[in-house]
Amino acid sequence: MSTLAEIEIAVPGLGLSELSHLEHLVRATRLRRERQSRRSALDLPPLQLGTVLQPLSPDDDLLEEMMDDARA
């Protein structure tokens, strides 16, 4: 018999406080596993890309051009 089947058999016989505890345990376990399974670029170690070939200049900043775009 699987553990899940055993739990399904046991749940109807639990009291209110035991059910509340079980709900809390299941929710906490699910949230912990969801956090562990989520990966982010911030979780990766920094990359070593070498030296800068050409430093950025004011002409390389396109933010103002994008903000003033008439198509928006």
C-alpha cells in the first residue's frame, strides 16, 4: 500500500486539531518545495566575461531615445 493511500484512509478518522495540523503541514511542505523548484538568474553564480573591449559612451545610452519614441 502506498503512503498516499494510507493517508487517505486515515484522514476521515482525524479530529479537528489533527486536520488543522495536517493542513498546515501539507501547505508548508508544498510552499517550501515550490520555492526550491523555482530558479532565477539571481541564483546563478556571476559570470566571468573577460575584460571590457570598449567602454560605453553617452552615445550608447538609448533609454532617452526609447522613451521619446513617437510610436508609443
